[in-house]
Amino acid sequence: MTPSKQTLSAASNSFLFIILSLLIPGLGQFWLKRFGRGALIFLSALILGLLVNWSLVHQNIGKVTFGHLATSWLWLPFILFWIWNVLDARALAAGSPLRVSGGLVFAAIILYVVAWNVADVRMDRLIARFGDARTVATNLLNPDMITITINGQDGICAWNCLYTYLGDKLAGKPVPGPIRLSDNLLTIVGQIKSVPAPKWEIGLGLAAPAGRVNTFAAGTMLETIAMGLMATIFSTILAIPISFFAARNIMSHLPGGTAIYYVARGILNVVRAVDTIVWGLIVIVWVGLGAFAGVIALTIHSVAALGKLFSEEIEHIDPGPVEAVSATGANLLQTIRYAVFPQIVPSFLAYSLLRWDINMRSATVIGFVAGGGIGFFVVETVRMGGYQQYATALWAVAIVIIVVDYISEKWRESILKDQPPVEAGRKRAFHSRLRLAFYVILGVLAFVYCWNLSAISLRDLFSPGSNFGRLIKDFVSIDLSSNVLQPTIQQMLVTIFQALLATTLGALVALPFGFLAAKNLTGTSPLSVWLYYISRAVLNVLRSIEALLYVVIFIFWVGIGPFAGMLALAVTSFALIGKLFSEAIENIDTGPIEAINATGADRLQMIVYAILPQITPPFISYLLYQWDINVRMATIIGFAGGGGIGLTLTTYFGSLQYHKAGTVVAFIVIVVAVMDFASAKLRQVLI
Amino acid sequence: MLRVENLTKVYPNGTRALKNVSFEVKDGEFLAVIGLSGSGKSTLLRCINRLIEPTSGKVYWDERDVTAASAAEMRTIRRQIGMVFQQFNLVRRSSVMTNVLTGRLGYANTISSSLHLFSAADRRKAFVSLEQVGLEDKADVRADSLSGGQQQRVGIARALMQDPKLILADEPVASLDPVLAHSILKYLEQLNKAQGITVLCSLHFLDLVHRYASSAIALKDGELVFQGKPIEIDDARFKAIYGQEAERVTMM
């Protein structure tokens, strides 16, 4: 073949691909055997087109009128995206594809313009209502923990007052009045109360019949801790057998096992896609409001999440020992006991500890819908405008969650690292046995105490509320009429875009913070060490509080609606991305840094060539992951006034329209599952 | 000429990695640095271009005091000294071309190079360097898709971009399959013989030292215990360097 012929055929070929991509975006790429690229371009064009059209028709977004013709200016970036796709097909035919960033920019313009409008972003409110925000902030910074009595009048003694009081006391000067722990703090933590004597104390002769005894009444925070703990224990116990049904390598040995595997996996995925808070709405119909409802809701979601993790862990075990044990003639149960169990115990424990952390966080907000715990307390105090009381609750939550987070992480580390081999035949020392017995007794006592505290009632569990039968019946008969479908789709889009904006905003702020909170990049000067610790502390405190608790603050600032929800999600996104990002920076390979330094490069060049290439892919992957999380969170943010699909859902539940609520839940399941799948696939491509 | 005088390195944890080490390397030499793991070979090489800050002692490179150089002077010194690493230290996600071009950073303008802009001359030079190590067809692939031996050749090409007068090679073949060791060392030997680049190379195997090095020094627990021709390392000296239990092994 002569060179001229080759160029000629290449030119005519590229013409073909241009035409193909001009007709249907992605078709040219598809024809060139770049299937992934073609499919992605086609899907993007389809979604963007539908989006521009939908937002014009239903929301008047980007509307411009030329005489009688009303259209959206967002069609302009859409056309540019189309043109980029055609140019890409031409470049691909010539051998090298275009950079993705071109198409990405046009897609991003459309997405963000729509997001900005549907999430009802009102920057003016941030400024105009700054005064209100400052009032709330002042209240939040001065929590109601100490009460001071001046001239027989009780008042809140915040930091300033406390400082003066202690100063006076130490200086020996007269103080304005006596102080004590405030009732608010006692409600949260717990207090000694006089109650009718329980039966067992009367029986043992410790109290007079019908007498009263002083006992410790646990506060809402303790109740929350009990709820989280019980849910974790129950879900771990329940998830273990379930996980075997959802493990392919186990089920494939059984007749009909593969079918069971798919059913089990399907159920786990659906249950997991519905947030704990939504489960709370369903559970209260069954057992009524209270801490017990919270425990059940947490357990249901947690069983599904753990079941999935456990079954994946079972699937990834080393097949060698299984083969060896089966070869000895052991049956399935024996094989599981001797070849599978020893391999999975440490990771199961680690996952349960991780879940404990997550359950504790959820337990702080489950009270918003299910009653019980600190969430219920927050709803009540905020309704009465008690921001100083609310602030005390926030601090309590932050402290408990940070401690739980720390313990859970330390235990996970010590479980997963290699254990020192136990010397064979050596007996346990007496004192270590004693210590073990002590821990066991302590554990049992704690379990019984938490059982009582979280009001677990087996009677309630087995006698569902009168409405529950109707709920189940209505739930299955999904209502797809347009008066349900229309608001559901609209609110679902609001939710997705809320999550997108929150992720973007959070990430932008997190970026510089991530560098400050990375130990290997901050220098050794005292200032930078301080910056490191402060950044880490800020990230940890912000991360310990759930988005639902932030919404309450933001609705006071910018008003009820998706904007407040978006801001609340942005705060939690900032905290989580900041943490993950700083860890990614801390985990980079130092070899390239050394090599680039050795060439005589300066600091900026070193960052660009040795650090950025290493952290960009994990950073993008965290963004996708965060968007995925935020969509889940955004589905419930409406319960506290943050707009989106959560608002629709509570409205339907509140008015007992379960058939409509069922539709909404089905939508949430589908969207969350799709997001989950898409973000996992995209992240795989990136890493 | 490289001159090291009374070089000592004490790490913050108290480890004395180098104790009063002094030696000279003439231009055009291929000097092997031998010794057990942990004897201070890596620390010594890194103190020469100050990737590790020596505690005391002097390093002179072409009569310039490296140990007293400012950050800006260090940049001009480092760019004359190429370095090759045991773990290759390539940026794994970047392309081979980008990795090779980073060897030019010491000469490039900070702003333009930070935007990945390199002159056409630099790009041509990168191709020439890749040709020298036989990898010109791999320019556009990601560094982590190459085999270990190929990655080390990229490492050498990166060092070549610096127009080095000296190459510090820290165990360049220790992470490679033994059959590849000769191929890598032959590239270094060729640079040493054909272009007159001085090479300082730490090595594990004595037969490689005999085959490639023109002179050798040996470290034991941070002290210089031998200096001379590789051929002078007899059994007694061998035991002195590697300890009484050591046995000579031959590679290939």
C-alpha cells in the first residue's frame, strides 16, 4: 500500500466516523471499538438533553425568548458537547482521542446551572440574614450547661459567666450566686431521681413496699449510646447466618444455591439502599415511637450493610484451606467451621466495630423520626427555639462520637494486624483469667443495662401496630400516577443536585485543609505543627456531627428548603473529604519525591511532578464516593427541613398515604443503587 | 573529582549510620560501594547530594563545598549529579516520557515546567535518552506498566537528562531478577566508559564488583574498612567486611 492511498482511506474513514457521531453521539467512538467511551458519551448526551428539556419545561431554568420562541440557553453548551463528541470521533479515527476535559466542561456547565437553580441557592440570604446566623452562632457557642442562681432567679451561666465566677472564687471575692449543673445537661447525661422502688429491691428487702428509692436515670445521650450498641450487637448476630446465603463460593456447593445467592444479595442491596431514618418511619408504624423503634431501624439497615461486607469477606477467603479440609472428607458444615471461620473472624470483628461507629452516628439522629435518644431531644428543644440547650447536645454528641471513632479505629487496627503467636501448651496466667472473667461480667451487665435503657420489648416486636398491615399492602401497590410521579421525580432531581453541589462546595474548602492536615507535608516549625493539630481537630469535630443536626442550624440562617440541606451536607462533605484527602497525602510513596529532589527540582516542581500525580486519582475517587454518600444523606435531609425527596416522603408518611410513600421509597432504592453502581465502576476505572 | 572528608551521620533516633568516612573518587572512575545491609551505603550516597543532611564532615564536588551550599546552589549541584534508585522511584501513574522529562527539572523554569511545558529541545533529548536505554517505543505508556528492568532503564534515562558528570546508583540491581542485573550495569558501564561519567554504585554481589568496578570502598557499621582495587579483596578482607560467617556466593 502506498502512503497516499493510506492517507486517503484514513481520511474517508474519519469522515464516516464524523457522520456517525454527528447523527448519534458516541456512535462513531462505538464503531471504532471504543465501547466504553462511546457508551459514556451517548449516555451523557441523553441525560444532558433530557435534563435541559426538563428544567426548561418544569422549572423555567435558563429560559430565553426570541420573539415567540422560548428556549433554554443551556442548549448552547449542549451543542458544544455534541461538537466535542464529533471532534473526538475524528481524532480517534486519526489515532489519538481528545482530552476528556473538553466534554467535561460543557457537561459541567449544564449540571451546575441546573443544580444551582433546583437547589434554590440564594447567596443573598447568606448575607442578608447574617444577623440571624450570628444570633444562632452566639447561642451555639454558649451552651446551657451550668445554671447560676442570682436573687432567686435561675440563669444560664455560659463561658463568660463561668470565667468571672471562677476568677472571683479563686480571688476570694464574693460570687454573684451559687452555680450547679443545669437541668438541660442533666437531661442529656443523666441524674439521680427518686422513683417507685422496683420489685426486685422490695423482694430482697432493700426497700419498703410501695416505697421510693433514689436511682440513676440515664440521660438522652446514654440512651443513644445504648441504642447504637444494641443495634450493633443484634445486627452482627443476625448478619452472620445471612452472609453465608449471600456468599457465592459457599452457595455454589448447594443444590439451588446460586438462586438463593441472587435472592439474598438482592434483598441485602434493597434494604441497604433505604436509609436508617426511612426505616425508622416504617418501624414506628409497627412498634410505635420510642428508643426501641430506633434500635430496630438501626438494626435493619445495619444487618444489610454488614451482611454484604461479611459475604464479600467470605467470598475472598483463601481457597487453599477449604480445599484441604474438604479433601479430608469433611462435610459442608465442618468445612465452614474449620476452614472458613478461622479466616473470617478478625475481619468480621473489624467490620462490626466499623458498623458500631456508623450506628452510633445514626443513633444520634434516628430520634428525629423514631423518637428516643438525643435526636428526639434535639427536635424538641429546637422546636422551642432552645439553641443554647441544643448546643449542649451538639457538644455531647461530638465528644461521644469522637471517642467512639477513636476506640473503634484502634480496636480495628489491633484486630487486623498480625497477632503474636500463642505459645502452645502454655496455660493462661491466673490474673489474666481473672481479668477476662471481669470483662465478661462487665460486658453482660452493660448488655442488660443497655437492653433496659433502649426499651427493648419483645412483646411490642411480636404485636405489630394496627396500621402495619395496611402499610405493607399499600407499599407493594406502587402508585405511578402522574400526581405522584411528577413531584417524586422533581424532588429526586433536587436531591441529586443538592448532593452534587454539596460535594463540590465541600471539596473546594477541603482541598487546602487536606494539605494542612497531612503530617508529612506540614513542616516541623511550631506554627505548622499547630496548624496541623487545629486542622485535624476541626475536621474531627465537624465530622462527628450528622448532617441532619446541621440542617437545624442552617434553616435558621437561610430558611427551610434545599439550600439549607445543601449547606448542611457541604459541612459534612468538607469534613470527610478533608480527612480522606489528608490521609491520601500521608500515604503517598516517598520514592518519587526523593528522585525528583535529586534532579535539582525546587519545591513547587516537586509537588507538581511527585505528589500531584499520586493524589489526583484517589482525590477524584473520593469525590465520586462522597457524591454517592451525599445522595443517600440528601434523601433524608428533608426530615429536618432540608428539602428534597425526604420532605415528600415525610409528607406522605405523615398523611398515612403509604401507597405514595412506597413509590418514593422505590425511587430512592433505584437511584441509590444506580449511584452506588456507577460510582463504584467509575472509581475502578480511575484507580 | 569528588572528595568526602570525615563524613558522619547520626540519625535523630541515635543510630550512627556513618562514622568519619573519608575517600576520594577521581573523574571517570567506576567506584563500587560494598557492605552488608545497614552498613551505611544508602546514607553515604544520599549525603553526597544532601538528600540526607550529614551531621558533620565535608563533601567537595569539583572543589565546591556541597555541605555548605545554599538551597539555590544545591539546585545547580544536584542537576549535575544523576541518581538511580533501588526501587526505581518512578512516578508510577505518569507516562515514561513525563518521568524522563523530570530529569530536566533542575534546568527548567519553575513556572513553565509546573504547567508541564518543556522545550522542544528537552523533548528531543528525552527521546535520545530513551533510545540510549532502548525504550524509545515505550515513551507514551504509563511507568507502572513496564517490567522492573525496564523501569530501572527509565530511571537511568531520567538521570541522563541531567547531563550528569556523576551518577549515584543506590543498589540499582537489588530489586531485579539476577539475569537483568548485567543488562542494567552494562548501561552504567557504557556511560562510564563512553561518556566519562563518574559512577558511584552500591552493590551486593562481589562478582559484580569484580566485573564492573574500577575501584571499591567497603563500609562496615558505618566505618570505612577497605579502599582499593576490587581484585585486592581476598578471603581475609572479605571476612573483615562481611563477618566471619559469610560465604562467598557467585551470581550467575
